[in-house]
Amino acid sequence: MKPLPRSSGDLIADRRADYAEMLFGSGDHAAAVELMLGALELSPTWTLGWFRLGEMHEAAGALDAAAEAWRTALKLDADDQAGAALKLELSGRAPASAKPPPAFVEALFDQYAGGFEKSLVEKLGYRVPELLADAIARTGVPRFRHAVDLGCGTGLMGERLRSICDRLEGYDISGEMLRTAEARGIYDRLTKADLHELSLPAGGTDLVTAADVFMYLGALDGIVARVAPALAPGGIFAVSVESYDGPEPFVLRETRRYAHSRAYVEDVLTGAGLSLVSLDEAVIRQDRSAPVVGFIVVARR
């Protein structure tokens, strides 16, 4: 996928946009909007410029104007790498969605691949791989013939799995993440795939993991229904989700990540013919200096 250009392609427009960012950073959101509008007059097809204008309008409290800017970004890029549809949803200007735009997820992780681990582990205290590995160990299964790491990213979960499985495969939507994972040399096979369309061989897998993945999928019914028949009898499915205690099955948060309720997770698993082994609440990372609470879930076929 070709990424959206960060630059407008017009030197003067870029200078105006840079100055708008300076004003925005100083808290003068209204002035930042005016300068960004000036930049877009010079470069009206700059998708990321319209998306950023929407964020500036949002910060200034002008949600109707923000929505119009995000709609313009969507018209310019129907695949929605910027995630404008999610911003419209969060602002109440679009109905709730069952999943994010795949192009947004791919672009997000392509962009973060280079500094992903340093940011996630060192700055945000990311703990999911170790928590999942501990939960898998508590099942009493010492080794797995064939393991699949869904949304493998750069291989943080794979590092925990390599010593306990004979064959390890990884799937991810981001080509940049897969290139980083390949350099680790821990996977027997890596495949680029949208997990919403994933197809795995029936009954051939002993362990499937999804570490910090379901918060970028939304509705879980489809992916769990595809994973369950891929598990061999007694096979383990170990996942993490961000926890949610409201009445809805899942919600989109301001972070543009989904959080899921305990009841929904349990219902999806049992509906796919899986038995819940454990569901533990834990702090899985930090976000803006606040703990993010999630569920570490293990189920068995």
C-alpha cells in the first residue's frame, strides 16, 4: 500500500501548515485552523492536511467543521488510511462501526514499525506477551506442535512462543511489521493478511495467540469463528482485549482502539465451541500516563 504523502507538495502550503502546528502546540487552536485552511487553499487535495484540519477544529470545539474536514479527507481517500471514519464515529457524526478501515490499521502499523518496540515496551510498559505466556503456561501444556501468532507485529509475542513450539507462523496486515519480524529469524513462516478475512487450515493448529490485536478489530465474532475450527482438539486460543464494563458488547474509544466487555468475550468464545480456561484482569500497558486495563483470556477447543 502506498502511504499518503505527509507533505502537501507545495512549499508555501507546507510552511503555513508548519506554522499552524506551532500555534496549535501553543494552544491557539483557532489561529491554527485559519493557517491550515490557508494551506489547504493552496493544496486542496492534501488528504492528511484535511484530516489534521479536522483535529484542529475538534480541539477548538467546532465539531461540525471538524466533521466536514474529515468527510473531505474520506472523499480524497476512500480507503481511509487516516482513519477519518473513526473520527466521525467518535464525534457522533457517523454510526457505530463493527470494525476499523483495514487501510487505517495497515498504515498505522507501517508507520510505527521502526520505533514500535521502543515506544510500546519502554515508554508504555507493554506487558501482554509476558501475561499471555504465563496464562498459556498455566494450562499445563508444555509444548505445541504448531503455533500461529495473529497480528504478530515485530515478533514480541513470537519471542515468547518460539521455545515452546515446533513450528511458528505469524500473520499481520502490516508489511513493515512483517519485515521487522522476519529479521528476528524466529518464525517459520510469515504471511501478510487482513485478519477479518483470515483462512486457516481446519484442525491443524495447537496454539493460536492474538496479543494486543483485538482492539484493532472491533467485532470478534468473525475472527473467533474462523480460529475455532483451525484448532486441533484440545488446542489453545490465547488473546488479550482492552476491558469495558458498559452495556454494549464493545466500544470505540478516543484512542481509536476498541474495548470489549467480559460477557461479550465469553459469549463469542462459547458460541464458537470453545471452553473458557481462564480470564484474568490486568494492566496491559500505559496510555497518557494512565493504566490501560485488559483481559488476558485463554480458551480451549
